[in-house]
Amino acid sequence: MHIRTEVIERHTLSVTVANEPGILARIAGMFAGRGYNIESLTVAEVTEDESVSRITIVTSGAPETIDQIIAQLDRLPPVHRVHDLTAEGAHVERELALVKVKGTGEHRIEALRLAEVYRARVVDATISSFVFEVTGGTDKIDKFLELMREVGLVEVARTGVAAISRGHQTF
Amino acid sequence: MAQERTGADILIETLSDLGVEVVFGYPGGAVLPIYDAIFKQERIRHILVRQEGGAAHAAEGYARSTGKPGVVLVTSGPGATNAVTGITDALMDSIPMVVITGQVPTALIGSDAFQECDTVGITRHCTKQNYLVKDPAELEGVIREAFRIATTGRPGPVLIDLPKDVQVAATAENRPRTSIGYQPQTEPDPKLIESAVEMIAAAERPIFYTGGGIINAGPAASEGLRELVKLTGAPVTSTLMGLGALPASSPFWLGMLGMHGTYEANLAMNQADLIICLGARFDDRVTGRLDAFAPHARKIHVDIDRSSINKIVSAELGIVADCDRAIAAMIATWKKHGHQAADLSKWFAQIDQWRAKRSLDFPKSTKEIMPQLAIRRLWEATRHRAPIISTEVGQHQMWAAQHFGFESPNKWLTSGGLGTMGYGLPAAIGAQIGNPDALVIDIAGEASIMMNIQEMSTATQYELPVKVFILNNEYMGMVRQWQDLTYQGRHSHSYSEALPDFVKLAEAYGWKGMRIEDPAALDDGISEMLAYNGPVMVDCRVAKLANCFPMIPSGAAHTEMILQANEVSGEMDDEAKALV
């Protein structure tokens, strides 16, 4: 017998939730329990009184799976709102990466030159290493890392995607 | 300044204030302060079960038969983990339940203390919501929110984990809960109701497919369904969980659908041009093979849980609403437009041809008691008393669903989604507590009944006159049936070895015990059981190898029903074996 596969789409969901203990586990566990993908997940408090957190989830699946994911998130009592930023239109996505590059001589110079092209900042330097801070969309970061691999990349830390809709509207 | 109250007192007072009359529970170290508070009051009745799993199922039976939330109180660690099956059962069948678990003192949480477990972690995915309360000032607010969440929207279990020091600590403060954003949608969108009514009025072969959502929406929803069916003239089938919403004696009733549904119900679903799904969720036991499910039908799906709509089967029209509100709106809209019931005589003529197959007929025997006959005779002997029937899980459960006619809602307690053997006896106990004057019968199998047999003692203690009617075929019958169907009859561990003598067992617990072996003694035996004013266990010896038909094999279409045993083949391919 065969396991079926389907066409998949990548969606960025923005979820506001009551800032309660266990809410992240509830959401992450719901994804695991129902077999949905999490490509990245970020969470932080976003209101002054610390009562609401925003969780940004990048997920992938068939269109009907994405619909189910949104409905499943929406039915969790502590979830305030779920927005499918990918479906709703214009939005900004950013992530931040800290990239450690080790090397000397020509590699070191090339790393600095590429960092400048990608507007990455040097946040730590030694005689034989740099740590770059770079922000941007996932594609830009991926591309930057690909280049850095050629010039001595040894370690990466990424935040995952934070996203927000364009324009004056809020939710 | 308000008076200081301990966490335990806050719990009891808030429960009482919320109208809780009964708590099903079992004491232990981490709930001793609560039990002491229970000892000192008379507003809430505590029912002592014999194992925490029994408490959860009893609360389910209480909730399902009364429409009120069931409340469970258990200790930390094993108390909580024993309750997990019942909590999951309540989640799957949308039963309103609030579970209070004791926890080790806050200072010891995370230290692997005696009888500590991560209760909120373990139950996070089998509850609708759960809480660990670390401050008694938050307790009342949490309890009130827990009851609101458990009983509104799609009902379900909510758990509150209460460390022992929080039960003991006193406070005068009561910090209300800030909104967590929970606002279930209960009122349907009127535009969608207009569309639904137009679709129903225009349909040539409509069918109502109803589920547990109608029962959960309260008796008014069942009343509404009866009126809507009369107005539209459309036939009705139902899931296992929805039995009783429409009387089984109604001419519009086609019987249950799905794996062990009637021929007419499944064929009508297959040939319908419009399916109106009210509070059901297109479970795999209902749809059979999905790509062959209802190929000609447009679907209207009414559900209070948006995630049920388009989860399995895509609906042309999805309406998020409480069934009661949606049905009432459909009735009002239908009348407003002056619709008349369409002429469905051709549709019913076709249905009558399917009915003529008499798919629930079973072989007759004068030597053995046929299990189907036993249920029919039990039904005929008790129907005038509108009994509450609970079941365990397996063949006897399906036979009860097929052969016992339910005329009203809240009379049928069965574990549908999770399929929990051992559910029936504690559920019957809970139902009897909530309905002291009702006739409550657990239709059981000899294997299932063993899973919570200890609860017989609970019935004895509270003098509950529950009847347990065991269809004893000495097999885990449904397992054996599937082994016959898919594994060439290799009966691997499905024989009920070393059964107790159920008559002596009943007597040991202070019950009346009876055995019925001869078909000629069946009616007298049932009468004797019913005449006894107290708990009775009946060991009804039935045909050992009877199978439950009709049946849609796993992964087959509605049109591929097996009607009788001689149509059964010996071995299935891997594709079929991989299906549940």
C-alpha cells in the first residue's frame, strides 16, 4: 500500500492569544497531535498589560489542511484571533539571524564584503571570527547563509518569522 | 472587607452557587482539604466511586441524561491519570464535564513528589481547556470560566488542577478572570439559513443526517427537528450519538447510518441530492469510503464547531451555529416564505424498496438466544417506561443501536467517538443518580463489563436499582467478527477465558444475579429482572458466533454493504487492514 501525498502551500498565520501558562504547549501540541507542520514559530507578549501574546506560525499543507489548521486554532478557548496573513494579502515578514563565521585572510574579507551587501551588522569580532546580525525575509536569510557557508560559517541562530499586515488596519 | 475563605471552601461554595448538586469522586492525599470541606456541608452530594475512571464515566452518564455538566473530583497522580480515559471520552463525544484534580503543594511541583504528575500537561490535549490554579484568589473566577467553557459552544471536559496548599490557603480576595477571548458562535447567519431553506425546498431527494449536536443542544432542538421534518417531509437518519432526537417510530425515520447502519439509511445517503447535516461530523464510521460517499448530494453542514465543517467532507453550505438556533431559524424562514413540503413520493417509494430488504432481520433459533432478539424483547418489555439505556462497546452496542427504538433524547448513553469499553456501568450509575425514578439499563458484553466491574459496589452503596443486561457470547465479539472478516477466522486472544460466574459475582456485591440460557425463558427472565427493586445483573447466554450485520466493511462504500454472514469473505488486502 502507498501513503498519499498532496500539493502543499506555505502560509504565515498570526495568532493572538491570552497570555496564559501552557498556551504555547497547547498550540504546539495541537499541531503535533493532528500531524500539521510547523516551519517556524515565534511568540512574545505584545500588549502593555502583558495579557495578550502574538504567535506567528509558518506552516505548510494542502489548502484544505490550512483551513483546518485555522479552524482548529480558532476553537482553542484562549485564542483571540487567527489571521492567515498569506491569504489576507500584503504583509511584512522578517526574521533575524545571528551568524558566526570563522576564518582568516581572503575568506574573512569576502565575508565582510558579502555582509555589507546583505546589510548584516557585525555584532562581535575576534581576530579569527565574526558574528553577523542579519534581518530580512526567510529567503534573504537563506541566501545569506548559503553564501556564508562558502566563507567559513560555523554556527547559526535564527528567530523564526515575525509578521504583520501592511496598512493602517489592526487586529 | 470580605471574610477570608480557604481554597477548599471557595471551591465548594462556587460549585454550589453554580447549581452543582452531585460530584463523582474518590479521595486521596492531595484532595484531603476539599474532602474535609465536603464533610462539613450538605449542599453537594458526593458519590464515592471505586476507581477514578468510574467517576469520569459516571459524570458523563449524569451529564448526558440530565443535560447538566458532570463534575469529577479526584486526587493527584494516579487519581488524575485514571480519569484520563473518561476525560478523553467526554472530549470525543462533546460531554460537558468539569474535573477537579488535587495536586501536590506548589512548592513541590516539578520535584517528582509522591503522587505527583504533570496533570495539566497530560490532559492538555484531552480537555477543551485546563488550568493550574496557584492562588486561591483566582479560584472562583477560574471555576466559573471552566463551567462556561464546558457547557457552551461545543461542550467538553475542562480540568482544574488544584495544589494542596492552595486548597488550604485562605484569602478574602476574589480576582475575577479577564476575558480569554472565548466567544462561541451560536446564532446562525440569516443569509445562510435563507440559502439552506431554498436548497431544502428545491431538493428532490433530501435527507436529514443528524448527530449528537442535536442532543447536546437540549430537548428543544429535538422538538425543532420533529417540526422541521414534518414541514419539509424529508427522511431522517442519525449517527450513533444522535439516536432519540427523532422518535424511532416516526415514518420519516430510516434508522442509524454508517458501518452498522440500515440498508435504507446508507442507500438513501448514497442516492440523495441534498444532505442536511445537523450536529454530526462525517466520522469515518459514517462515511465509509470517502471518495464514494454521497456522490450525488450537495451538503449543508450545521455545526457549532467550525473545525467540523469541511474537515472530512466539503460542504456546499457551512453554517456555524447551535443546532437548536439553526433549526428554529430554518423553521421560521420556511414558514415565512410559505414553502410547502415538496412531493417526495418518488423518493419515498425508492426508500420503501430499500426498506423491503429488511436489513436488520436476523436468523431465528429455538435452541439459542439470538442477541438481537434479546434486545428486541428487552425493548418491548420496557418501552412504556422510556428507559435510559447505556452500553459498553462492541457488538452488543451496535445491536442495541439497531434494535432498541429510542423515542426521545437523553435516553441513550454510549461511548461513540472514543469507543471505551467499561463505559456503560459507571454511566448507568451516573444516569441513575441524576434520574432516581428512571429505569436505567446497561446493555453490556461479558468482556466490556469486566473493565469497570468494581463499580457494582458503588451501585450497592447508594442503593441504585440499575440493571446490567449482559449479552454473554464468551467472545470479544466485535474483535472476533473482524478476525472472521479480515484474518480468516484466526481468533487471536478474542475468546473470553476464565469468566467469573456472573450470578455469584452479583450476589457477592449484594445484587440480584440471574442467568437466562433458553430462548423460551427470555421474556420471563426480563420480567423478573424488571420486577426486582434493586440492582440486577443478568447473564444472558446468547449465540456465540452471531455477527453484527448489516455492515459496511472498513474502507468500502455505502453501496457495498454486507447484509448477511454468508457474504463475508475470508481475508482482506493490506489497504483494508490498515484502516481502523
